[in-house]
Amino acid sequence: MIPGTLWIVSAPSGGGKTSLTRALLPRLAERGWKAEISVSYTTRTPRPGEQEGVHYHYVDDAAFAAMVEHGDFLEHAEVFGRHYGTGLTRTKELLGQGIDVILDIDWQGARQVRARRSDVQSVFILPPSSAELERRLRARGQDTDEVISARMHAARAEMSHHGEYDYLLVNHDFDRALDEMAAIFVARRMRGATQQARYENLITSLLDE
């Protein structure tokens, strides 16, 4: 079994990472490649339309703290006063089954993951402009002006860490950005060592002829 690849995808709030990663999965499935977006744990309350176990695992502060104490997270961070964490056991299980795992996390979590694993790949998504980022945040219709101002401030801090990532995308146009992200994932699958393991029997037969 060829292990899956652990991917980190980060972007400022409103950058489009959730939409892009969800649209990426069927692209990979068309090629017969399995990938899953990790479902994080969080202490924030569900937003309208969000479902337990689909968007997040929702827990209270005490439960989250206990999980941190028990070492149950691959990474965890505090964002806007709420805690988020990636389950360690489930991540290892999926990778061991040859499934790529996509972590939708910020730069703090990305640093923690890199410190624990050397095989991680990372992608950072930038918006085409600050004005467009603010427009996307306002289009959600969920936040007050004060909250949006705080999110824009946090976005600038998040974007300052783009240089720590392996790949950089600018989400000018959704379809174009999706094509570029798919190309990154496909290129990783085409690396020599991975292909040699996948086609070991074929290569042996070709060389024996």
C-alpha cells in the first residue's frame, strides 16, 4: 500500500480554500485517487447550514482541553477566541490506507504539523486583492462591520506567512484556481518513487522482455 500524502491548505478567511478543496475531491476521484478533507474539532458553535461530523466536530472548551492534554491532536490553534484541532488517530488511519488527507488549517497549525512530520506538502491561497477579499466576507451576510474589520486585520497577518508554503495560488477566478490546485496534486502523484511503487509489476515486465 502506497501511503497517502498529508496536505496543508491555508488562506485568509474568504480566500476560497474550503470551496476549492471540496471541488478538488471529485477531480481526483475521476483519476481513481482517494482524498479526504480532515474534519477538525472546534469549540465554536455551528453556523447556519453546518453539520456535525461534516464541517466540524463541535466540542466544548473542557472537552477540547482534555483532548489537548491526552495528545489527541496533530495540531491545534486558537483563532478569534475559538479553538480548532486536527485529530491525530483518524489522520494516521487515512494516510495508512493510501488516502490523501487535506488539512484546512492556518499558519499556526501548519508550523505544528511541519514540526511533527517531514512528508507534508502545503499550499497557500491568496485573494486577488484586499477589496475582493472584503467583498467576499461581506457577501456571506453573517458578520458585523466590527467582525469583518477584525477578519481583515487577521487576514493580513495570515497572508504574511505565505512564504512558508510549498505552493502559492492566487484565486482570481475559481475555475482557474481549481485547475491549478488539481495540477499540484496530480504532479505530486506523478513523482518517480510513487509511480515506481504503483507500477512495480509493469516496470518489471517491461524490463524483463
